[in-house]
Amino acid sequence: MSSSSIAANAYATAARLFSPTTPTARPSAQGAGFGDILRGAVQNLDQSARATDQRTQAMAAGRADLIDVVTAVAETEDAVEALVSVRDKVVQAYEEIMRMQI
């Protein structure tokens, strides 16, 4: 399994944790909340990783061009980097909140 697939599976698991069936998830009257945005990003990453895997398998079978595979891998890497960046900012914000004095 490629590292992008492992990362995609981890983020897909995170998306399931933020699913609407989770008791802590509440519908927002003002539109999409952070959980909805994060869920969409994780689903986008999952779809991108699956497409990359399919193109890689097709190339191995001789049915796809190398350029398509390289492009798909680059798109998946961009999606992973964006999601990791969001995760890092969330962790940074959490740590800052924890340092606040009450």
C-alpha cells in the first residue's frame, strides 16, 4: 500500500469521526461549519488518493500514461499537504488555548 493510500485511509477515518451521526455534530443554521469543511477536505483527499491508485494500477497494466499518473500523484500530494497544514493550525490553536490562563 502506498504512503498516500495510508494517509488517505487515516484521513477517511477522521472524516467518519466527524460524520453527522456523531452525537457532537450539530447542524449549523449559518451554513457550513468547520466540521463540514474538514469533512469535505478529507473526502476530497480520499477521492484523489483512490483515483491515483487506480491510475497507478492502470499504468502498471499498460492502460495509462505516465504523465497522468504523475499528475494524479502531484494532486494527491497537494491535497495531503493542504490537509496537514489545516491540522497543524488546529493543533497550534488548541495549544494556544490550553496556555491561556483562566
